[in-house]
Amino acid sequence: MHCTLLIPGLLPAHGPLAEEAARVAAELRLPALERLLARGRRSEQAGLGMERWLLEACGAEEDAELPAGALSRRADALTGATHAGAASDDTAVWMRADPVHLRLNRDQLLLIPASMFGVQRAEAERLVEALNRHFAGQLSFFPLHPERWCVRVEAGLADAAGGLRTHTLAETAGRDVNPRLPAGPQAMRWHRLLNELQMLLHAEAVNDEREARGEPAVNSVWLWGAGALPANLAAPWQTITAEDALARGLAQACGLRHREPPADARQWLERMPEAGRHLLVLDALRARWRWATWKSGARDWNRWSWPGSRRCSPPCNPGAWACSRWRPATKRRASRSRPRAATCAASGAA
């Protein structure tokens, strides 16, 4: 068996949050992670976000716009979570349109993803209904999950989607949106649409109710991942185990078997065939903009104590600044002392 572990946010060591990451990691003992890394050899690659790493591993063109909307929509359609109309057209241009809260911080407009504050199903339905009334003939929104929406670009706006370049939600979360707004030949048209959308959401009763309860308003959506469902992808694995919607959609697009992650590594190994190549995506640590969440997630990840860990290679954790690849080493090397989690974090990647 050959297993690729994709763990975005595992070792956040580079970039503006490095000092805080090292401080948080110094408080942790993570025996399973320490043992796994102690038995490996590390090399560095250019940093890639999880979505781009997945698409490029399956043959997507380097630096091309990621069809995240179409893949996410496809994943939810096949699990029965989709809405009427969302499952009908694989040739349409789709985008992710995730609900967010934009917070003014001096001269910056910071993006807070819905996963950080929560949106109820009924709230999502009401907000999407208002958006669809207003943008009829241009955009059709679908709340496939209360915190994960998709939008189909209709004929009246299809020409504006060509050449569009966007930033993923993970790349933008906790950061200023202004330098990360959609770019391309029709960028200003999309900026005007976003302004119009934000004014509409501001006036919705749902947000008045949320603010009355002391909850952040859903005052915008984050548009990213424009494109139709890709038809020429080929994955280097036989199975993909993941909760992420894009990863699940990618498995479907490549004709692979998809599995839901089990509770721990032992269960996963028991279910997998001995032969073949397999991808396991563990993305609970992606919320690097909130270190309390990362610390809790790191402890949860430690449950993945790998019995016979030489069977699994290599764990890979792409992120905003660097990518570390760890490969199981020889038996003699495997017996060396284990590094503390703090040491790993100081030399790892986000």
C-alpha cells in the first residue's frame, strides 16, 4: 500500500503567524505525530493551497482557475444534498459562493468564514431566496450546505466569467479581501455585483435577527473557483478519503471510489486494500487564523496513531508559505529519538 496524507495546516511555521504558531505548538505533546515525523525524511516544495494541490495532482494546468464550484456542486449532488436545479447541468459555469462576514478593521476589510460563527439551514434558505429573486437571469444560488453555497452563472452573465481569477476561501479567511477580489478582464463587473449583493444582504431581516442575538451578520459571499466540471482529469490514486466537498467532487470527476474518514488510522487501514495508491485528506487544522482551533484540532489528529507506520508515505501538508514532504525512512533511522511537536512546527509548513 502507498498512502498519501494531505494535512493542510499541520505545521504552521512560516509567514506572519510563525511566532504565535511556535508558542502554541510548544505547549503540546503529540506522540503519534512526533513518531511519524521522526521516522521520515523531509524535503520542501513551493507552497500550494489544498485545492490547487489536489487539482494539479490530477492533471489540472498549473495556475489555471480552479473549478471548485462545479466540483463541490457535483459532490453534493451525488450525496443527495443538492437542491432542485443544481444537479442538472455539468456543462454550466459554477462558482463557490460561501457565506461570510466582512469586518472593518482600520483600513482593512477582514473576511470571517461562516464556519467560525455558524449559519442555520433556514437562514441560508431565506438569504439565498432573496439573492435569487434579485439576480434572476444572471446568477442562481444554491445553499448546498448552510455554510457552503454554490452559484450557477446564467446566460446573462456567462461572458463575464471568462478569464476570471479568484482566491480560495482558505487563502482569504482572516485576511483583507481587497487585494484578493476577483481579477480578470471583467473584474470590475464582478466587483459591482458584489457591492450590489452586499447591499441586498445588509437589508435582509435574517441579518437584523442575527445582530439582535449578538451574532455576526452574513453580509457578503465569497466568490471563488469559477469553471465548468472538468472532463480530462486523472488521479494517481485508486481511492480518496476526505470530508472536503472539492476533494469528494474530484473523486467523482476522476471515477475514483470515495470514502468518508473513519475515527482513526487503524480503522482506515482495516478498510483499505493492501495494494494500490490511496489519498487521505485530513483538513481539520485548516483554520490557521484561529490558533485555539488549531490546538484542539492537533490533539484530535493525534488519534491517528499509525500502526505499522512504515506502510504510509508520504504525508504532505501544502499551505500558504511552504510544503513539506515526509517519507518513511529505513529501520535504523526509524529508531531515532522523536522530535517534540514544537520542533516540528518550527521547521514545518502551513
